[in-house]
Amino acid sequence: MTRRNTKKNASLTTHMPLHRKEQLMKLAELQRAGQGASEYVYENLIIPHLEQIEAETKIRQKIFSLTEI
């Protein structure tokens, strides 16, 4: 048996959710503009995630009375 060859022009983003496609397009634009990929990932993916975790932690602390209100 031979392995099936993949199409060279097939888009990798065909089956991705729209918001992921948009993130990848923005990343590509910023790389072309000279901004590093790591800076983009940090500013747009990591920081919002950390902020979300911080907010969830504050809510849990209030629920379980771990901090003063």
C-alpha cells in the first residue's frame, strides 16, 4: 500500500473555528509588520487568559469567604 499524498494547496485552516482563523491572520499580519510572534501571543492570548484566571480566583475567594469583601 502506498500512502495518500496530501494536496499541496490545501488550507490548514479549512476546519478551524472562525475566531482561530482570525487570530492566525492577525498573527501573520503582525509578523509581516515586524512584531514578534511571541509578543503577539503574550499580549493577545496569555494576558487575557491570566486575567480570566485572576477574576475567577477572586470570585471563588468571595464565595468561600477567603477574603474580606
